[in-house]
Amino acid sequence: MAINVKLLVGQVAFLFLSFALALFLSAGTIAWFAGWAFMVLFFSFVIALTLWLLRYNPGLLKERMTVSRADQKAWDKVFFAVMNVVFFGWLILMPLDAARFRWSQMPIWFQIVGAIALVCSFYLFYLTFRENSYLSPMVRIQGDRGQTVVSSGPYHYVRHPMYAAALLFLLGTALLLGSWYGLLWGLILVLIIARRAVLEERTLRDELQGYDAYMTKVKYRLIPLVW
């Protein structure tokens, strides 16, 4: 499957610029070690995962490069827009808190734990991408790609391992950047993710053959034995 490499490079470059501006303009300095540590870890993973998808699953990469589709659920377009606004608000808040105004005073070992949690989230993201070739950023039934129920790998334990990885990512990022307010703001993102998971399940249960049976086998959405 042909991938528009120029578009792909442009999307990654735009993401890097967006993150860098949100973090370092808000911090008021580029001499912020935690900010650079996050950028190096995050974009090393983004580039590595992109190259892996380009080689092993270009169909999924092309799906994730697509901004919108006509069959995306209308409610999901609203969730997607709200999520982006809240997410970038979170990225702006944390450097204001931890670097510019120094409202938060977080022990260095908490930040180290955050870096470890962030790397763990990347590994869970990778396992999820490896297992699920239908991991679209949009809530839609991918009849054009022959979507089927995935129940192996991390999907054997929770129904939404991508969202579970996102929770670990939010925790790890806020700790690494040294922002207690980032942890609090992250709770808003957690609620949005949880609500989207519920609505997405309704779509999958109603429109994807076999998903209702999968739900009876795998009881938990995001966290085993919890929810």
C-alpha cells in the first residue's frame, strides 16, 4: 500500500513543532531538562513506531494518517475536537506550573518514576498497534478494511488497551514534567477517554459482528479487576 511519505514527514514535523511550542513557550525557556527529556522519549517512540508501521502495517499507518472520514460517528467528531483542546491545554499548563512559575515542587525521584511510566506506556501502545490492524483514531466500523474483532494480546485482558496506555502516558508525562497540576488536569482527560470508551463500545456492539460475545469474555474496559 502506497504511503504519501511527504505527508507523513509533514505530519510528524507538525506534531513536533506543536509540542515544542506548547511546552517551551509556556515554560519561558528552552533550558528545561524535563521538557527535553519528554520530547526525546516521546518523539523517539513516535518515529520508531511510524517506521515500524511503514514496514509491517502500512494499511494501519495510512488509516491513522487520515484526518477524517465520512463514516466517522458524529459524536466522535465532537469528542475528538474537545480532546485536542483539553490535551493541548494540558501541555501548556504543565510548563507554566513546573518551569515558569514553579508552583509545583516535585521530588526528582517522582520524575524518574514518571519517565519509567512513560516508557511503559509506549510499550503497551506498541503491543496494541502490533495486535490490532484496525486501530483507527476515529470511531467507525471499517468495512472497507474488513474489520473483525481482536481478542488477542493485550485485548485478552482489557477491551481498550490503547486507552489504558493513554492513562499511563498521562500519568507518566505529568510526573516526568514535575507538575502536580498536570496530574489534576489529566483527570479531565481520563474522564473524556472513559466516556469515549463507553460510546465506542456501543457502536462496536451494535455494528461489529462478534463484539458482544467478546464483551462477555473480557469484562474490563481499561484496568483489570477495576473497570
